[in-house]
Amino acid sequence: DNERVYVPLRDNSFVALNRETGTTVWTRPIQAVAAPTVGDGRVFVATAGNIRALDPADGRDTWSIDLEGTVTAPLLWDTGWLVAITAPGEVLGLRASDGHVVWRRPIGAGSTHPVVSSGDGALYLSVTDNRLVALALETGELMWEQQLAGTISAPAAARDRVFVGSTDNFLYAFHRNGSFAWKWRNGGDVIGVATDDDAVYIASLDNILRAVNRGNGNQRWKKSTVTRPTFPPRALGGTVVLSGIKPAVTSFIGTTGEDQGTFAARGELVGPPLIDPILKPFRVMLVTITREGVVEALRPVGLSFRETALTPLLALPGRVLARDRIQ
């Protein structure tokens, strides 16, 4: 969130770090089973038997709810809602303010991918039997589903399209009503996709990052990733960020694919980097966490307003003008 970074550890502790300095703010003995999420001034954590909402200032519980099944994917917070997927295959819609379960929806299979919100009342899920499922956020009602070939990756949504990649090397695009729009063949398994308003960015195991038009799938550019991608790309503010196994995090200009630079983390990343969608001057905007337990934070150099050092003025600028004669 704006003040802290929350890290679940293998020693069954849950740590809050100061976002700008990395110092420990508080620690709780909590065994998290999925990545936490934040919203409504709370931190939401899934354990083996429940979901807990913590006060971000000190880590104390604000509410807790027991579950029949274990949470299998990162929680989603969306405009006062908390959405969870539990084993063996049920989606829960909870009120984020108090944890009350508003609806339950069996989906017939589980998922390890995060639920994606359309921003206008729809949820999209990639489930283990290779279906793309759309649910209504307010009721959990099944809106539509599509059976696909191969093993599908996490979905992405933008405006009037929903996208999902597969190990059959295709990226599939659907209209928001579930009807097929187009597909694009890649040179390897599609491990993830990101999108902004007009472009779709595809990461595949041929080590190529591609950008195609959102509406029709026409290719805009493609770039070698140098390293093998490990997590879906992220698109924000005209920039595309991709993580690889080097381990490295590389950013590209969204319109051209030009490489903007690479950051080499101090070990294998345990998950995709945390990236603030709105870059703020002088503020940490990207955080990586490695399997060895190293957390690193980066600030955007381009927004730090670093001015060129002042140098002594040795000569006056311009040229000498002759004095006008008085007639």
C-alpha cells in the first residue's frame, strides 16, 4: 500500500516493512497460503483455514472468517468486495468491511491464478480444466464460459475484450459477452498477457515479447526478452515490465518495444514484482522478493527530478554589441 510492503515468510510469520526504508514495522505469526492483498484500509491474508483482515498500522485482526476449503489463489479486492477461490473449486464473494460471505459459486475445478476484474462488474477466472469462466461480481452468477485447448494462463481484460494465453501457443481474445473475437499464434507456450487500452502484450516461451492490437490482433512489434520469462508481463503508464529467470526484470516502452533497462535481482524471484500503477516522484515504485529472502525496492530515476550539477560561469553568454552612435 502507500506506506508498507507485506511479506509472508516460510517460517510462518507475516512481516510488514516500511515501504521507503525497508525497516520492519510489525511481525505476526501467520502462515499465509497465498499472496496477500490490500484495500479499504486493510490487509487481507488467507491461511490454511481462514481469511483474516489486518490493520495495516499494527497487524492486529479486524475480522476473521473460517473456511471449509483452502484458498488456492491470490485474493482479489475490488470496490468493497473480496473474492477468493477455494479448493476443490468454489468462488466466494465476501464483503470486505466485515468478511460476510455474500455468495458462493461452485465452478467445477480449482485455480491457482488470480481472479481478474473487468472494472464494471465482471470477474474472469482461468480454471485447471482449461475453461475461461466469467462471473458477475455482485451475485456470483455464471455469465459465460469457454473451453480451450492446452493449459491456460491467467486472464487479462481491457475495455471490450478478455484475453487468455495457452500452452497450445495461442493467445485467445473474446468479446465481453463471451463470443470469440480473434486468436494469435506465438512461437511457444503463452505464460501470460497484459493489456492497456489499445495494446495487448504477450509473453511466451520462445523468449519473445509481442505487442498486438487489442481490437484485431494485428502485430505492432516483437522483441527478444534475452532471458526466459517466468511471470506474466505488467503494463502500466506506457511501460511493459517482464520478469525472467536470469533473474532479471526488464522494462520496455509500450508503443515501440524499446528496451528501457534491466534490473538484476539478488536471486530467483518468488513471484512477480510489486509495481505501483501510478509512479510518484521520490517514492518506491517497484519491489522484488527472492526465494532467499531478499527484498529490494527501486525508485523511478526518471521522476526524481535530478538536475545537472551547477558549473561556474566563466564567460558571459551572447555576443558583444557595438554602442549605437548618437546623431
